[in-house]
Amino acid sequence: MISISASKFVATDKARVTVYLPQELKQRLAVIAEKDKRSVSVLIEILVLEALDVRDNAKK
């Protein structure tokens, strides 16, 4: 899949998911992402992976 924005071209094999979040939560994620020098999208990917790891380990 190729994602295209108005300002740049980004080729990716990642699926696009639309998520609706409260504005306050989106802002908190943006602050953390900026501190970590990464995009909000990448931060959310990392947080989801971490949550899935915790969930998988809890089931063992």
C-alpha cells in the first residue's frame, strides 16, 4: 500500500487504521512523541505492541 500526502510520498506496507480519540489523549500522545522525537503514529504502534506483549505474558 502506498500512502500519499499533499507534501510528500511515503511507501509503506503497513495497514491504515482510523482511531477516534479524545482531544486530551491525542495531545498527551503528541507531547510524548515530540519528546521522543518520533511521530504520534509510531508512538501509538509502540504502545500497542507493548500492551499486546503485556496481555500475552499475562495469559501464560
